[in-house]
Amino acid sequence: MLKPVQFRYNENFDPDCVLRGGFVAQEIREIFPELVQEIDGFLRVKTTELSGYVTRALDEHKKQKYGIRKR
Amino acid sequence: MTIEKYGQANDIDFGTDGKGAGAGLTIVTSYSVENTYATEIFLKDSTGATTGLIQGDARTTGTITGYGSGSSVTLGTEFNNDLGVGDASCAVSSVRASGSNEDFTNYELSFNAFAGVSTTCDKNAKHDIEPLRNAPRNDEMSELAYLVSELQR
């Protein structure tokens, strides 16, 4: 199960150390390896694709919770 | 020269109390990691002598210092640290002992991770990543994180 987290990048990556929300790329890679790519030693999450998965999960959740069915 | 391939995993948790002798460090005093792109790790014993070599795809190197009643951490040992940012699979590449009293010896352990990780931290770094609570919803990823969080309630 994906664990939403909050974190701050180290100062080399973000000098302002802004608090951010997101996920741990390594955890996403274990579940959805196709959503994570490694570039120059850094793992990057394909946000747009992840958004698709979350949207689908949200739709499923709504269907289950509210009993919405296609006619 | 001995060539080892990562060694045997034995599930060491640094800084965890109650592990007793032979399980690593009881009191962690510092912790640091940084990126490297070495593909070979030289194993060094407590006197600094090179005793072996690990061949791998290491991208991160780091050091943990702390006190323990003993260190059974052998060179090449693979362990899982609890930093939680992906550098979970590491090999101990150097063990150095310095200063001791009756019960504890100060050890410095260097390690290399196999997976790509970019982080620099001190002993408090493990608190940098925590469950989503109050991060601003100011980008797509944080918005997704909150959505998933709400779905899981």
C-alpha cells in the first residue's frame, strides 16, 4: 500500500528545504515499477501516470461507497 | 584479494536498543550519506588495512558512528538501515574501532548502498520523512498524496 509522506529535500536539491507532500519513489517502484524512472542516479516518479492510477482508485472507491453503477 | 558479493543479510537495525552484542550499534552518534558512483568497494578492517573488495553498482556511500558492546558486523555484511529513503540495501565496507570503556566501544561503520539515493543527513534525518500531516497542497504530487491519504481512511 502506498504511504503518503511529507519530507524536505536536502539542501543540495532544494536550498529552501520546503516541506512537501508526496511518496517515497522506492516504495512506488515496488508496486508500480513502470511509474518510476532513474535519471542520473535519481529516482523520478511519473506524476501524470500516477495521477491516472489514483483517479481510477478514487472512482472505484466512490462506486463501492455510494453504489454508483453505470446504466 | 578476497572478492565478496554483498555478503549475507542479517537484518541489522542500527541504533535499536535491546539487540545485544553482535547486532550492531546500540547508541548511534552520527549518520551521514552522500552520493558516489563507485562501482567497487574496498573493504577495510579496524586497522585501516584493505582486506577485500566488493563488486557492485554502489551509488551511495555513508558512515555510521556509535557505541556498541560489540560489533559482529563483518566486512561485506549486508544490512537494512531504517532511513526509509530507499538506501535500504547496504554493504558494510569499513569497520573502525576507536575509544572504549568497560562496556562499549566506539565504532565507525562505513557502508555503500546498491540503489541510487540522493540524500545528506545527520542522525536526525530519519525524521525528515514522516507520514503526511501538514504539508502544503501546492503541487500535483502533494495533491495526489492527500488524495491517497483520504482514500485510505
